Amino acid sequence: MLSPEQFSVLRQHGTERPWTSPLNKEYGRGTYVCAGCELPLFSSDTKFDSGTGWPSFWTPIEGAIGTTVDSSFFMTRTEVHCRRCGGHLGHVFDDGPKPTGLRYCINGVSLKFIPA
């Protein structure tokens, strides 16, 4: 069962307010999994503080995510979704750190953290 906020983000492509997710400040070792189906999505080894108010990663776990073009709000962005359940996770931008130069800006409510 998803909370109303999880349903809004994962199933209706909503966005949580910045700085509201406790996962934004989570820096323990572990794995971030999809809140909709628990597929492992991101390793804590790839998390960084982007200063945006959402958990950010420089790469996903191989094969964990899919992307689509999002043309809402008069702009074009790359949407990130869970490969297994299709849940909306957030967006990926090309202003991240090395080695990929990518910033996966993810709604914390779409994730669960599993400590190592």
C-alpha cells in the first residue's frame, strides 16, 4: 500500500516539495529501493548533496531505471522511472559530478532506504 503522497508521485507523476524528505539527509551505507515494488535502484555509494532539496545520485544500479521525455511545464526534461513497476521517480539532468556528469534528482517519497 502506498501513502497518498507516494501514490501522487509514483503513479500520477507528482513531485514532493523540496527539503521535505528525510532521505535527503540520509548518508548511511545501503541501497535505495523503489517504494512501489522494492526494486533496488541506487547505491548509497553514488549519492551526493546536490543542494536542490531532493536526494540525488550520479548513477543508478545497472538496468534498474527507464527514462522517457517529459514535456510538461513548458520545458523538456528526461523523466526517470522504475524499470519494473513504471513508478515515477524524478528526473535526470546533465549537471552532476564526475564520473558521469549526471544528476538523478529523485523524489524521496518514491524511495525506501535499506541499510547495509
